[in-house]
Amino acid sequence: MAYTERALEIAARVEDFVRTVVIPYEKDTRRTSHGPSEELAAELKQKARDAGLMTPHILPDGSHLMHSEVALVLRKSGLSPLGPLALNTAAPDEGNMYLLGKVGSAEQKERFLAPMIAGDARSAFFMTEPAADGGAGSDPSMLKTRAVLDGNHWVINGRKAFITGADGAKVGIVMANSGTEDKLAATMFLVDLPDPAIRIERVLDTIDNSMPGGHAIIAIENLRIPADQILGELHKGFDYAQIRLSPARLTHCMRWLGACTRAQEIATDYACRRHAFGKPLIDHEGVGFPLAENMIDLKQCELIIDWCAGVLDSGELGTTESSMAKVAVSEALFRIADRCVQVMGGTGVTQDTIVEQVFREIRAFRIYDGPTEVHKWSLAKKIKRAHKTA
Ligand SMILES: Cc1cc2nc3c(=O)[nH]c(=O)nc-3n(C[C@H](O)[C@H](O)[C@H](O)COP(=O)(O)OP(=O)(O)OC[C@H]3O[C@@H](n4cnc5c(N)ncnc54)[C@H](O)[C@@H]3O)c2cc1C
């Protein structure tokens, strides 16, 4: 892949920043079980601002780097689990900024997007609903949260689940059924947070701890939103979810590729220094081969990400391609992280290095933004349709 000069230059600065400034924070005690504290997040962001690297994938004139450029920059930001937070390239903000940039009105961009790009406001994306309520999960058409028009306002009621970063966010994008109970029509609404009508029932205790605010169960009770806070157009929520989903899936792949690249560096260092049975571990086939397999998997991940980014850059929605990339990369990176742990023996499962965190946290990536099985199921349907046509 021939990256642009611009992407190479930004990525080099991002990598230098992550390696020299961010990595020393990895053992900071302000990392809680529900993510880095707001104080730590603010301190890291200020460092990125000082380095002229806040939100490096969006240029000062507001334009967005091409997806193929983002691929390189976000990969470098992911070299530390704290990198995306510091640089404002983390989920869900990165996907929310992309969506707002694509479909927000000029006023909405000024009010909601500008503070996000500046790194002054975090955001949350409210789509998934609790399984216990029979709400939307893998199947978004099970959306239960209702939006009902009342004069000039929409009144929203429902519950949401796994909402990343809701605790502490200033901007929310809420997906609700603006049709009828019988006829689903989804709309996205922009909200200022916090709002008393959006109540955090509890922050879940999850396998990961790198997202500020963690992941919350939310009750939405009589939330009143003026009609001009509809994001884009009424009833277009599912179309906009598609606009957000393909790039957002791919940016997860990019950040996690960075994290696993670093895990491989750490495991390699261990295997070259540590000896057993008279020679360095790496000279034992049982250790050298997994590292070689990682090298192959890492390159394959890079290639499929760059391929999919190229499809998005051509203006396509890239739904099929991003499904393929998401499955291939999330599954391969999970294997890579697991091999890194094994190569490092007991040290691999300690918090002495980030390998333990990468292994633990990457597990969820096989579930969010579409579980592997759902992508395969949707690809299989496309294969069948294409076969019928042929
Ligand atoms: C860490 C994390 C962060 C998240 N952040 C957000 C967020 O910020 N905002 C938000 O809205 N959501 C968020 N989510 C929710 C995420 O998008 C959902 O977990 C995901 O869509 C799956 O829905 P579910 O958990 O309800 O699983 P379910 O729908 O209950 O599915 C359970 C399992 O069933 C299987 N399955 C489902 N359908 C099929 C099929 N057709 N064929 C074969 N197998 C199938 C899959 O293995 C799946 O994992 C987050 C989730 C996690 C884990």
C-alpha cells in the first residue's frame, strides 16, 4: 500500500507521541475498573493538544483524512491502550464524529461536533437495548425505544444497554423508533448530556477497562427533544447506522491492529531475552512458530484493512467488505494476543505489560459492531442471493 506523504507524516508524529508520552502512563493508578478517570483522560488529551495532535485524522479545516490514510494513523494511535483516548481517535467518539460530519446540519456541527473534535466533549451512541427487555442487539429491528411527536418535540422512552462512555459524556446520539409500534422507522436524535431524563441505572463490570465511563445500562424517561435535534432526516436512522458502521468497524480493526503489533513487540522481546533449556525461547520451535504466525496474521490484517479502506475511499458503503474485514481481523487479532500471552509464560497474564490487557479486552471485539456469527450469517445470505442471480 502506498500511503500518502500526509498520512506518513501524521502517523510518524502519532507513533512518536504514543511511544514517548503515552506509554509511560500505562501504569498510572488513575485507571479504574470502569476506565481511565476523567482527570487522567484530560491530562492525556492536553498532552496531545500541546503536541498539535488532538484528533489527528480530522484536519484543522474540518476535512477528514481518507480512510486509507486513517488506517495508518489510527494503527499508530492504538500502539498503547491509552493512545486512542489521548489522541481522540477512540470509539465511540471517532465513529460519532464521522457520522455527525457526514449527516449533521451546519448548526448541529457547530454545537455538537466542534467540541468533540476539540477534545472538549466525549459522546455516547445509544443503540443496543437490554436482552431482558427483548430489545435491539444483534438484530437492530428489535428496537423498542419509542419516540413520539408532541407538538414541536419528540418524547423518547426506553432502555439502552452497553452504552460506552455514557457516564461523563456531553453529547449523545439516541436511536429510537419514530414510526409506530407496528411499523418500525428508526431516527437518530442528538442530545446534550447529562440530561435528567437519561438516567444511568448502572455501569456494567466488564472484561475491559480502557474506555472512560465504562459501559452503562440506561433508562430514558420522557426525554423531550426539539425537532431540530434530529440528526439528518426523520426515519433515516438505519441508513445512517450503515454510514457509521462500516468505517467504525474498520477503525476498531485499525486501533486493535496497533495494540497487537505492540503485544507482538513485547512478546518478541521476552522470547529473545528469556532462556530455557540452554537457549533463548525464540530458538525453540514452539515459541518461534507462534511469533512467526503472528507476523503473518498481522500482515494479513493490515492488508484486509487497507483493501476495505480503499473500497470506502471509492465512495462505496463497503458493507460486505467491512463485514469480511471485521471478522477476519477480530478473529486473527484474538489469536495473536493469545499467542503473545503463551509465549510470555506467567508474565503474559500479569499486568506488568499491556499484553494481559490486550488479550482480555480484545475478546469483546468479536462481539461489538456485529458479532462474528452475525457477519458470517449476513455474508452467507449475500452468497446465496448471488448464486440465485447467477
Ligand atoms: C464492550 C462493548 C461496548 C459496546 N458499546 C456499545 C455502544 O456504545 N452503543 C451501543 O449501542 N451498543 C454497544 N455495544 C453493544 C453491542 O453492539 C452488542 O453487544 C452487539 O450488537 C450484540 O448484541 P447483544 O449483546 O444483545 O447479543 P445478542 O443479540 O443477544 O446475541 C448473542 C449472540 O448470539 C449470536 N447470534 C446472534 N445473531 C445470530 C445469527 N443471525 N446467527 C448466528 N449467531 C447469532 C452471536 O454469537 C451473538 O454474540 C457494546 C458491546 C460491548 C461488548
